[in-house]
Amino acid sequence: KPQLIASSFSLLPSSFLQTVLGAGLKEKLIQQELTNLKATVSAPTTTLRLMKECMVRLIYCEMLGYESSFGYIHAIKLAQQGNLLEKRVGYLAVSLFLHENHELLLLLVNTVVKDLQSTNLVEVCMALTVVSQIFPREMIPAVLPLIEDKLQHSKEIIRRKAVQALYKFYLIAPNQVQHIHDKFRKALCDRDVGVMAASLHIYLQMIKENSSGYKDLTESFVTILKQVVGGKLPIDFNYHSVPAPWLQIQLLRILGLLGKDDPRTSELMHDVLDESLRRAEINHNITYAILFECVQTIYTIYPKPDLLEKAAKCIGKFVLSPKINLKYLGLKALTYVIQQDPNLALQHQMTIIECLDHPDPIIKRETLELLYRITNGQNVTVIVQKMLDYLKQSKEEYTIINLVSKIAELAEKYPFWFIQTMNAVFSIGGDVMHPDIPNNFLRLLAEGFDDEKEDKQLRLYAVQSYLGLLEEEDAIYPQKFLQVMSWVLGEYSYLINDEGDPEVIMTRLHKLLKKTFVTSETKAWIMAAITKIASLNPGSKTVDKLIQEFSTSLDTCMRQYAFELKHLCEDKDLMKNLLPLDASCDDMVVDASLSFLDGFVAEGLSRGAAPYKPHHQRQEEKLSQEKALNFEPYGLSLSSSMSTSGFTGRQSPTGLSFGSDISGNSTEMGQKEMSSLKLDGVKKLWGKDGYLPKKDSKTGKEDKLEAVPPGSTLGGNMVDHPLSEADQEVVSPSEEEKEKQQLASTLFVGLASNNAVSLMGKADTTTQKFKRKSKISETQNSEEVPSIQHDATLSSSPLPEAQSNNNENIQSTEHVRLRKTSLSSSEVLEASISFKRPQSLMEAGLDAKLPDCRLSPSSLFADNNMEVFQPTQVIPSVAASKASLIPSLSEELASNPHSEAVELCSSDTLAVNLCKVWTDDCLLLVLFVANRSSSALKNVNLVFENSEHFKIVEGLSYHFPVIKARSLESCQKSVQMEKNCMQEILVGSLNYHLEMETGLEFSVTLSLIDFIRPMKITTEDFGKLWLSFSNDVKQNVKMSPSQGSLSITLNTLQQKLKLHVVDIVGNEGLVACQLLPSVPCLLHCRTHAGMLALWLRSPCSALPDSLLYQCQKVIEES
Amino acid sequence: MNCRQGKLRLQKWYTTLPDKEKKKIIREIVQIILARNQKMSSFVDWKDLKLVYKRYASLYFCCAIEDRDNELLALEVVHRYVELLDRYFGNVCELDIIFNFEKAYFILDEFILGGEIQETSKKSAVKAIEDSDMLQETMEEYMNKPAF
């Protein structure tokens, strides 16, 4: 038998492949081949050599799309046992067959570990290659130390691959490689270009996530780029005589991220960017690729006029190129650039017009994207029309979704023809579009604009146009459109009462109900609409007919609605009460606890009904009863039920009463609830000042709207517009030119510089921002006070670091004084403990004695991994003046755990100190503003910049009417974490009047720990909660022998991270904490042979990861 | 990101997808690219990604990149890969790739790792492959010696 197989192999590969290529018998032959292969790989006599052949063949079959999973395990075996060549094929097969989460991958770990320790370079290389392609996340600790060692390897190829493997680890588990950041720095300075280039991948990623942490490296990157551009690299890195283009582009991207909104950092790179632009002159794709990146970087960093000019010229080269690829890239660059400088569009307007009708769809789409960015009130009609044209031609789902949301966004910004456009959007976009779009549309219609009369007209127009659409007998509309129509008709059809008959509307809706293409969800919307109309027009015949008809419907939902309607019709007062006129915007108070049912429940209980148990409790009981092994993973099934149990759990007792008069129209209620929920998440596009159209232009548009017959709203109503004439092919060339000119004038109207106000909001804000910033820098120059713009982001640049050192020195001189204050506050604290020990928030902190709780903040700041760059200069006079202005907390606040006061920024006149107070329910930032000058300061404003991560409850600003000379004022801000993050920076500024407007900038580093509080629960609660959380993370941490027992380790955690130790049993411990306001996280620890196994669970996916990292850090430090 | 060619000769995925999905995607992409004419650009919108492709003789090389990536650069990545193949095989043709596709994979892995460019120096990339080839060949000879 083995011989037979061997012979079939000897025929191969040529015969095998020929048959594969041959069309007819292909399928059959491959199946045959697969069967053969299956037999061979599983035969015990198969040699590894033969196995290698089989693997190569299997790879081919897999590529052709045939199932070959039977060979996966053998691929791993081959990688394990084979000699070099076989091993290599084995690894290749593994990397092609398996994916990251494949369970078989775990079997590979041992092999990788062995090969990493091999003395054979090739084996090490192969292991590193496979690690950087696929590696299971949980097993990273097993190979991490080995790979770290490889960073010092003498061969550059090994070092390079090790860096690459670490990059992979950084991508899949950033926390685990956090501790080797300084080794990355070493790799960046490696003498081999390849290793350095590899480390750039990591830096690009890290800088993307946190650009402020790496500003100090800017100079290094600039130097490297200078060397590359200057041709200092070995010649074999050249690509078509361009020096290391990939490296250049990587560096340009990094510089762009670093220089964004940062004038000082940007300044460092101006020269090298200029040089890059200059050097890239050879006419080759790769130089264009570099130029493109260059332009993007120049427009990303803090702007410099002459560079911008050069970059703009450069874009011209692209856009005007006859090569289509370059043209496309030019458009892409233009789209990017235009957000900052809309005038550039004017320069290239003719090209843009030509591209609009380009046969290549990607060019067309990019042009539309560009136009979308320059839309304003005057050209919106033309641009949207172009977009709709494109929309009608395209069939690809993704394009439709994308384009529809853009049109909808534009339409909302520029109303009135908005309804028509939306009609077209709804009927084309149909059911694939994002559900937010119809919701937003309805909200907009309901909330209305500033003018009540206008609103009415808009709504009336909507009602009329929908009635017109419904008039067409056999038109089929998408479900979402029908839902929108029925809602609008239900809410606003009363507006046309004088001209239209409600009976007619109801008949139309009734007809719709009987159509087969209408889904039951849509029917619910329609029924809701009918109910609303019926409440206004009692005694309608259509309603009676409808009730009769659907009371016997086979569809239970419809029957339910019919009954509800019937009951409502019998009780007119209730109906009026329930469905008030035009009240869709009024807030509804929903009694979520359903307390009005308490009586009902009590009655049920007294009659012997079983008390209600929440779902997870039932599940748990069931599990404990079964006492069998549970093979299902806990997390998934329970979490899904948990998320709903809060809802269904409460609703189920009311199931009985649903049909009764309490909730006359359940869908209606649900819908309202939903829309009110939605409101929070959605941007307010229509704020009081967001929408400011000119009165006259609007009325003009309105007239146009009125003239259009409502029936033809499907986008076809622009026929008489000059634009569509441009599409006609009969026009002579010169005519065509004219058309294009005309089109250009309609498209780019309002882009001229004077009209900047009517441009899109985005452009506006950026320019304003620039203005503001430049003003600051001006004052900086004119006053020549270097310390005016302080930045307490300690690690960001040399200057602040000097400042921080400065701080330290000052602090040390004042040490005695501070001691005193802290002592006094500790006395207060002690006093408060003796009174309210049971309620005091932080058992942990208190048990640990006071010094600890004052020490912990310093450990929080310790991870800023700063390096001292400059020797410090202590200015004695400053220290002296400061001494009189020592901030101290009020007694009430001091009773909470708090940090020492840290100076954020200072100038000759003012100093800002910060004290963090960790209260029970939030993080309080207490800011002390000290006036060092001898005159009083008036109107001092403290403003925080908006941050996506944090929310300041009291609002972003604080106003001090007056700060007396040599005195101290304080303000409090409580901060909440909005978006989970490890550590982020909150930036703020202080503005005051002193001869001329002056500002001080500062920033506060807030870490996750600031928002972690102990959660006191019992062991049983812990068990219940543990089961209900789905996100978990496990990790083993080495404990140093000094840490000794589990309880000591947990105590350190409790002190430093403000956790709560729930229970310790033997070598296991339970710890609980919560992220403010109330996201719990549970921690299960187990010691085992010097290792501490940490297992975290939480309902929030990011929390366990971040917390684990903090725990790790604490344990490693102690 | 992934790379593959005309009548599928080579494929490499840098994201995890179920097999069914992969098959569907490949079919779709091959259709899209074969339908393009020569005057059109080398880029096509596809879902939220962009396909960048180039034709060499009878083979299409294609890769899918994200929107913020640089299309021209991707085009040059493809070109550099072809250059590497050419250098390794010496005037590469389709058959070279068909019969030595594992070698083509090795070269690809040496050039692009985990979706990022690894080695931009042509010399060192090819040298790395040749080095390991040599080692292997000697090992192979060694293994082939009859055992006594």
C-alpha cells in the first residue's frame, strides 16, 4: 500500500497540477487526491519526508478551496519533529492553515519555545517568523523572555525578527510588553537599519495611541529621516534609486502624529519636510508615494505658510497628471487638505469637474468625497444631486450605506429640500441603511427648528408628500421608509385637516396593512399611526372596519393591536389622555421599577404564588441541582441573559396587564422610549446656533418646493436644473466647456475667502483654533517669558521636565512646611476615623495607616517614565514667594484620601496647584490658584479642554471674579471617566487680565487608578456576580519571595489600587472593586508555586485588561 | 490584508476570517479585477477596503489595503515582491511560482510579516532565503546518505 502512494507521488507534481488546471475532471481528481493524502498522513509508516510533500500538496488544495483540516495536526507535528527543511514547511503550513484563535495552536507553543532556544540560527528565525504571524495571546508569557533575549543577539536578522515579534505582541496584548519600552528605544538606535526600521512599526502604533508620550523622540526621528533622505543608508536599501522609501514614509507618518497641534514639535521637523519635498524629484511612483505622505504630514502638523504653499503646489502635480493612479492620489490628498484650506478646491475646480464624469468609479467616488467636504448652503443642492446620481448607478451595498449616510448628514444640515432628498434616500437606500438615519430624521422633524411656523410647514409638506407617495397603488417602498411615513402621518396628519379628510389617510394606511410585502414590524408602526389618528377623529368608520377585520386576524400581534384599539375607542377620555396632540418631544417618565404593580404582586404572593427570581438566580439553582459537569462556557450564555434579565425580569409580572388599559399602545410606548434613549447618543446637529440660514434664500427654496408635485420626489425633480444638462451627450464641445464652467460656479460657490463663515463647521473650528494658538505664541514671543506656557505633562518635552525637577527642589526646600500641613490634616483624619469608622469609605487606606495613603499617589505618577534631560535651575525668589501661598485642603476634603498638592504651572504672577481627592463617588480635582503678584487679579477664568475620556460634572470652566494680592483661591471639579483608558491627560488653561490678555496652560495626568474604588460585597454576592460577567482575563504573575503570603500581596493591592478584599481562603483570594460610577470588576487570585494567578472579570471589556496591568505593576514594584 | 493572483496561485491572509468568507471574497475580488480594463486605475473600492492590483504577464497581483494606507506604496510593495521573486528564481515566470509556491511563500514571509513590510533591502531579503536554503540543502544531502 505505501508503495502505491509513493508512486502516485512520483508522478506528481506535474501531473497533479495539470489535472488541477484541466477544467472538467478537476473537482473529482482533487477529491481523489485529498482522499489519498488523508490516508497517507494518517498512516503510521509515513516518513517525515513524505509528510513534507503531503503538506505542500495540502496547502495547494486548501488554496483551491478544499477542506483539508485533517492535515492541520500533522502540520504541527512536522514543525515539531522534522529536520530543517521539513520543519520549515511545517511552520509554513501552520501559518497558512491556522488562525489566531485556533485551538491547535497551543500545541505549537512548545515547539516554538524549543526552537527559540536552539543554537541553529535558521531554527530561531523560523520560530520568530511564525510567532510574528500567529501566536495565541494567552501563551505570550511563555516565550516573551526568550524573545527579549534575542534583542541582544549578535545577528541583525534575529534582532529584527525579535522586534517584529514584539510588535505583534504589542498589537494583540499591549499590556504584556509594557515593561520593555526602553528596549524598544535601544532597537530604535540599533546600528542595523533593518532592526531600526522594524522598531518604527512599534513606535508608529504607540504614537498613534498616545502621541504626547513620545515627543522627546521627535528629534531622533527627524535625524533618522534626514539621514535617509540625505542618502546616508547602505545602497541596497535603495528602491529604484530612491533611498529606503518605506522607511521614509513610516517616519513621515510618525512625524505627522507627533507634530499635530503642537507648534514646538512641528518646528523641529519643518526643515526635514522641506528637504523631503525637494529631494523627491525623480518621476517614479515611489517618489509620488513619498510626496503624498509628505503633503499629508505637512497639513497635519502645526501649519507653516511656506511649507503649505509648496505642498499645495505638489498636489497640483498629482491632480494634473495624465496618469490615472496619480490623479486619484491627488484627489485623495486634496480631500484631506481641503478641510484646512477650502480655497485649494478653487484652484483645481476644472479638474474636479472633469473627474466627476470619469469612467473609473473610484475617481468618481473620491471626487464626491471631496465635494462632500466643501459643501455649504449654496452648493448643497448640486452636490447632493451628483451624489444621488452616483447612488442610483451603484449596486454595491457598502457604497450605498456609506453614501446614504453622507447625503443624510448634508440634508439635515441644509433643510427644506431635505424632505424630498430624504424621500429619495429612503427609497434608494432602503433597508440596508443605518437605523440611526430614519431615527435622526424623525427626531429632527419632531423637535423642529427655531421657528414654530416653519416647523409646521415642514411637517405639513412631509405629510402631503407621503400621502402622494401612498396614493400610487402598486408602488413598493422599503420597510424603513414605510415606518417613517406612518409615524409622520400619525403624528402630523392633523395639520392638513382643513384640506384633507382623515378618513382618506386611514384608508390608505388600512390598504397598506393588507399588502403582503409589509413586515409585521412595519405593521406595528402603521397600527400606531392609525391609533393616533383615530384618537383625533372619534367614530371613524374605517377604524370600526379595521377593528372588525383584524380582531379575527391570524396574526396574534395584529389581533392584539386591534383589541387595544377597540378598548381605547370605547374610552374616549383615556384615549385623548394617552395620545396627546403633537407631544412626541415631551419627556415621558417611565416607572422602571413598576412600583404601581406592587399591590398586584403582593396579592399574588398572598395567594401562594412563588416569589419572582431573576434569571441568573434560577439558572444557578438549576445548575446546583443538576450537580453534573457543565461543559458550556459560563460567560456567554449567562451574559446574554443577564443583559436582558433586567428588562424581562421586571416586565414579566406585568405580562398580564399588558392588554389592559395601562399600556394602551405598547409599541407606541416602546418606540417613544427608544427614541428618547437614542437622543442622548446622537449629535445635536440642530442646536440653537448650529442652523443659521438666511431668511430670503430659504423662502426662495420653499417656493421651489411648493412648485414640485409631491408625487415625483424620487430625486427626479431636478430635471430642469442646468446640471443635468451637462450629462447630455449631444452638446458640442465648446458648449460642454461652458456647462462645466457653469457647474463649477455652482459647485464652488461660497468657497471664496470672504464667505468663510458659511463653510462647513469643521474648517471653521480649525482655523479658529489656529488663530487662538498663534495668539498665544505671539504673546510668548513678545513678552519673552519662557515659562509662560507650562505644560505639566511631565514626560512630553524637556522644558516641562526641567519644570518638574524645579518643583521637586522647591518641594524639598519646603519640606518642613508641607510636613506640617500634612500632619495637621492627618490629625483631622484620625479624628474622623474614631467617629465614623464603620462608614468610612476606605477601610483599606485606613488600615494601612495614613502614610500609605499619602504615598500611593506618588506611585501613581511614577510610571511616567521620565528621563532627566536638563540640569535644573532653581529660582530662589520664586520659591520664596511661593512659600507664603501653600495650598491646603479644607477639613472636610482632607478627611478623604488625597494626594499632595502638585504645582501644575506657574508664572511670575500666578501659580496653579492641584490636589486630587478620591471621594467615594468621584475624583475631585481641587485646584488652587495663587496670586503671587502684589496687585489683585480680576476675572480669572479656568477652562478645561474637552476630553473624550473624561467628563467634568460641573462644566469645563470656572470663573474667579477676583483673586487678592498674595492670596490663594481654590475651585473644585469632580471628574468622571467617560471612556476607559489606562492613563490620559486632561488639558486646561488659565486666562487672566494683566495689562494684556495672558494665559497659562497646564495639564493633569489622570490614571485609571484615580477612578477605582473598593466595592464591598459578600462572598455570596461575589459568586453571583462572578458568574454573570462575561469579559475575563487571566494572567500569571511571578511573586518575589519577599512578598510571602497571599494576604500580604492582597493587602498591597488593597492599599495601592483601592481594592476591597472580600475573602481569603487558603491559597485563594477574592477581591472586588468598581470603576466609577459603577462598573464592577472582580478579581480572583490563587498562589501556586511562587506564581500568583490573577483572574479578572467584569461586564466592561476593557476594564479587566487595564486593571490587570495595574495589579501586575504593583506586584512587580513591591 | 491579503495578497493573491489571477487564477489563484498564492494567497496570504493577514486577518482572521472563516473559510467560507475567504472563498466568497476571493471569488468576488477575482471577478472585480478581471472586469477592469487597462485604461482604468490600479485601485478599486471594495467594501471599506481598497484593492490595489497590478498585472505581470498573465498574473495579477492584488492586495487589499485600508483607506488610510498609501495606494501607490502598496503598488510598489507588489512590485518589490515581484522583483524579489525575480531575483530569487532568476527571470521568474508563472510556472516557477506554481511549482515552487512554498518558496514564494517563504519569500513573502521574509518581505512582509504580519501585514507590515519587514525587509526593504533586496539583498538581505534574498540572502536570508538563500542562507536558509543552503543550510537545508546540506541537511537534505546529509539525510539522504544511506544509513548504515
